[in-house]
Amino acid sequence: MSTQNGSVGPEPCIIVTDLTVERSGNRVLTDVSFEFGPGTLVGVVGPNGAGKSTLFEAICGRIPVHHGTTVIRTERPLNQGGVAYVPQRDSINWRIPVTVEDVVMMGRTKSKGWLRRYDKEDWYQCRQSLERVDLWDRRSALMTELSGGQRQRAFIARALCQEASVLLLDESFSGVDVGGQEDIVGVLRGLRDEGKIILLATHDLTNLAKRFDICLCINRHVCACGPPEEAFTPQVMEELYGSHGIAFATAGDNYSHDGGSRTIIREKHEGAFPARD
């Protein structure tokens, strides 16, 4: 038994309680619970198969859940775009020849419906959104002509044009160089400061303390949830990534985890977290 409730209010929030999801008879998430209020930038961290994408799909009602509740309060109704979901790039059909402007204007369709024509307000919101992510000059370019970071910023602009209060971004750093990642983080910080709730799923463990207010660590269940410097204990890292994870938590160095082969790749960089006793 599950429920998903949406309400309109001045301050957005998301409350997930005992969320359990099964797919093809296999339990993917078990008793996941957390609560985030306005102005929160959350990194959702875990290995491949941990259930990060499933969590996002369940939150926005794209898949059924076995039991648990999800309560979302946004500035506009959920069926009018209160929650924006950006899936992994591999799930997007890049063969469709659409421009950057086309993609961003899809946000207005989400918020106002398919059977209405765009008006001046729609085009104004489109321009404002593209300028916000520094893509106005590329509005006529095909999405396939953009870099990985620019594509992700275009999808964030679509969420802005949608006027969503809650953003769910699945692997938005994937295939994006460090400079492009920092551009994305800069945009997200600005949205956080405006009171939006942003959840970004990532495999990249580098600079977590600098990028996110909260880290939600999941491996089919919640392993930890809190500020990065508090969440990543040796015990949590082992629960997420096995014995390799302990090295990350205790060394004080910066690492990247690919999740699939469960390997840790050391980078030449000062530690994101202090060494622990």
C-alpha cells in the first residue's frame, strides 16, 4: 500500500517515509525515509544498482511503489510541473533533432498543458531560463551540437522554465568535465539560495563537501543522511562500496567511484574530508 500526496504551499518540502519499491519481483528499495526543506542541495550517493534512479522515479510517480508514503509540497501543483525530473543521458533519444530552445519550452508544456499555444510569458520565461544557465546564445543550436555540460544546463533551464520547486537530477555530472560540473554546481547553488530543493544522483565522490549541503547515501536502503563530513564514516563507506570504501573514508584523499567494478581511483588532490581516527 502506498500513497503519494502533493500540495501547494509557500515553502517546498519533500517527505519520504518507509518507501519500498519492487521491480520484477525483486526488492530495489527498502524502507527509505528522509525529509528535506526549502533551500537544500542534496547529493544522492551510492553504487550502481543502489536504487538512485528508482528512488527518483518513485518520488515523481513514474513507477508504482510497494508501500510507503511520499509527501511533496511545491509552489505549483504536481500535475502542473511542481517537480522536474532530468533522467540519465543514456535514456534520452539524441537522434531526435531538437534545438536547445525546443527542449526548454517543453517546460512550459509541462506546466500549462499540451493543447495551448505559447504566449509572451512563455517566451519570456524561456529566455530568462536560458540566460540563467548562460545558453541564450546557443538557443538555436541542436542539442547534439552541445557539450555534455551544456546539455545538462539546457535540461536545468527546462526545469526553470517549468517553474518547478523540486528538481531531481539523475547523474547530471556523467560525461561532463570538471569545468562543466562546476558550471552546473554554480547554477544549482543559485537555485538553492532561492529556496528550491535539488536532489542530484552521482557516482562522483570528489568535492562532495564543497558541492552539497546534505548527502543521502543509499544502497537499497538509507545508509546515512547528513552533511558530507558527517555522513561518510568508514562504516558507511564499507556499507556502500565494500572494503574499498574504507580507504576513502580514512585516507582524507579525493576519490572517484565507478560503482560497477567497485574500484577506487585516486586523484592528485588534497582531501575532501579530514582523516578519521
